[in-house]
Amino acid sequence: MAPSGLLVTGASFAAFRGLHWGLQLLPTPGPAAQNRWKWRNICVSLVHSLLSGAGALLGLSLYPQMAADPINGHPPWALVLVAVSVGYFLADGADMLWNQTLGQAWELLCHHLVVVSCLSIAVLSGQFVGFSVVSLLLELNSACLHLRKLLLLSHQAPSLAFSVTSWATLATLALFRLVPLGWMSLWLFREHHQVPFSLVVLGGTGLVIVGVMSITLGIRILVNDVLHCRPHSPIPGHKETRRTRTCCDGEPVTRNNFTVSLKY
């Protein structure tokens, strides 16, 4: 399994780096012109999330044996899906190291390091592929997160599209991020006797890190997109229109003139 898995990983790395390079030849939307690299990076991430997330969901639907036997029960194509994701995370990590400082990228780099370490076990050993495919369900939520970031970059917040995306992000975070993480944690706890101790430690550490990051992310989005974005009550001397809102900092803003921190 290892040679073919490594070959797919290398091809995936080259393909995603090539996609990022190819996007440089395309125009960047006007509002995102000051963040061209970030726009391209998120577009590439969105492509990966759609491919891997949809692939994992379809694969588990067609081959539920992967969830029943996460260690050995998987078809050959499942290993390809996992190897493609390893290649993407390596390519994205290289892209961040090339374009950002460690201070800017350390959080995502730590996330990528944990993910690559765990998924690489499946690529190198040919085992735990089903477990890895379940973890790729998280990418369905990541797709919503990437779309949300693209809308922020293009100054499409507040808007109907941004509101729908925010709610979709929270819904998929619960369904396709927290539920799979809970299932994987429970399975690892129950079946730890079937798993080498070193892998239990690695998997458990990865689940804790990603779980904490996921909960923190959900709280940030809930606070910034929902709780702090609500209709603004009339102010004496201020003529309110349908396009006036308050968002994040409580200040009235309009759809045509809106900026928001990209931190979240």
C-alpha cells in the first residue's frame, strides 16, 4: 500500500500547488484585490473540501463497512481519497510557509501537522483507512467555512448569502464536525485494545486538538455572525433604512460599505 499511497500523495501535492499557481492567472474580485494570496489559498482549500468531504460522505453511504470496521474494512479507492487529502494539507502548509510568517500561520500549521500525522498512518500502513475517511466528513463543514471567508474577503457581509452561509456553517459544524469527532473519540476509547498505544496517544491528541479548535471556532462564528449581527434600533436623528444594520461592534453599517475583521 505504501508506494501507491505515497505516489498519490505526491501527485496530489503537485496538483494543488499547480492549482494555486493557475489561479494567479485569473482575475481576483475587486474587493479582494488587496488579499490576492488569501483569496487564491482559500479557493484551493474550497476545492479540496468539496472533493474530500463529498467523497467521504458518498463513500460511507455506499460502503458503510468502513464505519463498521474502521481498521481494515475499506475499498481501494478510499486509500486514494485519504492520500489526496494528505497531499493537499502538505501543499497548503508549504503555501502558508512561503507566504506568511510563523506568527501568522502557526495555528493552522499545527492543525495541518496533526492531520497529516494521523492520515499518514493510513497511507503508509493501509490500515485505519475507514477511520480516516470518517474524519474527512469534517471537510463538509470546512467547505462552508471557506465560502464564508470568501464572502468576507469580497465584502459580501452583511448579505443574504452571508447569513445563509453562516447558518450553514454552524449546522454543518454540529453535524459533520462535532458528531464525527465524537464518534471517533468514542470508538478509540472502546477499541483501544485493538490499536497500538502510540497510535492511541496520537489519535487521542489529534481529536482533542481538533475538537477544541472546532468548538472555539463555532463559538466565534455564533458570536460574530449571529449574536452581534442584528437589526439596529432607531437612533434619534438617524434615518434608518432597510439596508442599515449593526454588526460585530454595534455600529451601524450598510451593505455597500462594510468591513469586518478576517480573524475569524
